[in-house]
Amino acid sequence: MMARIYGKVEDIKDISRINCIIRDEMLKVEDEAELSELKKRSDYLCTLTYSPFWQKKFENEIDKLREAAIEENRITVKTANIIAKYKGFDKEYFPWKKEIDIEHQLKQIPQTVIDELTKNIFSLKLSLDILEDLREEFCDIRKAMVLCENVECLNKLKNAVDILSILPYLESFNSHFDEGILAAIDKLILAEKERSVKLANIIAEVNGFDVYYQSVSVNDFEFKNNEEINTYMKKLLVEEKKSETYIPTEAKYEKGAKVYWLVYYLPKRKRDYAKRIYLPEKIRNVKIVGPDYFVNRFGNKVWGIKIEYENEVREADIVIRGKKIHLPTRWIKREKIVPVPKDAENIRITEEKPKSAMDIA
């Protein structure tokens, strides 16, 4: 991969912008080497805050620049670890630390990177302020997604993505721009929306959240006029305010859900870890398979366990081509893939919340 940082650093906003691009590229990696290279790029920004050139250039602002670089680096590293788990890479990344040989680290940064950051050989300039504003909004949403520790948080942020995605279809918004600008806005939102939904699903999979997000589009709702679009936007905004009333995972099951705990021991950290698992309350013939490699619902191979069970589905009537068909109560075979670290030992499932489980687990 090219040792490229994506533009000259002129202020703190550039630190955030560059890290956002790095995190977005992490979504596309195919191997561990690519992910490691991207992680290094974020490290470079932290190290360079100690370089004589940057200290001279930013003078009294250098401490703020360094603080921003370190904060963004922690989010980028957390993203790298999420991607590593999702892709099944046997790798754990750690945030940049100042307790290192700065002079040695500065020498390790490729000259092409130094040139790009200091000589302005590449500069990302957007012709429209609105594009930059929208890009920053999506970047902030994805940054917050990485920090989510429960599905309610992730749901709220996905809702924020939906709100931004509908903007171009609102007359009160699009009336301010000509067709050319609207086309650019639409193209940007489409790309940012897909990145955001992809990241949300990766985070959900890695954390074992029983949820799958899909991109919302104006075509999905067959809006006939601007009034209907405005109505849908109002609905989204109402939901946005319900920070304390999002439906938890267990509410998705018709007859309620039962909480189980997957507990495992990590030798490197010498402690137990636990994650919450939701299963329907009425199940039978439960079987635990693994640990091993399994293909998850995204088609990716992950290391973890497979929970096989039968779930009772209550009777129902459906109508097909005008004909009513009665479906009796039946038992359906289902399975759930739960990722675990490859070095996890003593993997077990318990109904009682273990001491190792955090309150938000």
C-alpha cells in the first residue's frame, strides 16, 4: 500500500478528517497487512506532533493538535480491532503512546508522508461547503458508532444516518441548490450512507448484537409527494429524541427473550470476559458447536461458537393470492453465530450474569 496520509495538515480539523478517511479505508481491507498499514498512518500523525517542523509551524497550538491526534488515534485503533475481529485476523492493535523513542519513530515515517504533510503535494478541497459539512456529520456518526457498547446506542446512530440520507428529498433542503450541486450531494450521501451501514453491521456482528441494519432510500417508501417525505422526516426526528425509549433486542421476540451469558477466559489478559446473548424464551434441543470457523450471515468466516436450537413459532394465518392459509404452531430450527477471540479458553454459556460482565455488556 502507498504510504499516504491524504493531504496537508493545517489545523485540528485536518487531523480528524484524515483519521476519518483512514477508518473508512479500513472497511475495505482484505488482509491483516493492509489493516496494520492503515493503523500506522494514524500513529504517524501522533508522532509528527513531536517533530521540530510541526512544533515550529503550530507553535502554541501544538499541544491541542497532539491531543486531537491522540484522541482520533484511539478511535482509529478501536476501529482496527473491530475490523480485525470481524475479518478473523489474529491481531490486536494498541493506541499510540508517547512513552516511546520519538526520534526513532520519526525516522520510521516514510519521506513521502513527510512531503505530503509539509509540501502540500495533495490537498483535499471540496468546492461546496455543504459537501464538507455532510461528510463531517457522517464521520462523527461513524466515530460515535465505534464507541457504542450496546445496541440501543447503535440504533440511535443508525437513525441519525437515515435522517441525513433523506435530506436531499426534502423541498426545504433541495430548493437551495441547483441540479448539479444536488447530484453531488446525492452521490456523497449515498457513499457515506453505505459506509455507515456497513460499519454498523460489522460492530453489531463483533459485539453479538442481534440486529441487522439496511440502507434506507427514498424508493423504499414509494413517496408520492413532498408531504409524505416531510412526514417521514418528522417521524425520524421524533425517534431521534427518544434516547431512552429504544426497543431493546429482547423485545423483538414475540414471546419474550431469555438472556444468556457467553463466558470465556483470555490467557493474555488473565481474566474472564462475558457477553450477553439473547435467545427466544421458548426453545428446545439447544446444541453448542465449536469453537471453530463458521460463516456468519454476512458470508464472512469468523472464529466463534454456533448455537443451534429450535424455536417455537405460534400459529398464524397468511393470505396468498386472495386465499387464506392457516399455519399451525410449529418448531423452526435456527442457529446463532457468536464470535469469540481465537485464544479464548474455557468457553461456556450460563444463565446467571457472571461477575466478569460489565453493566453495559
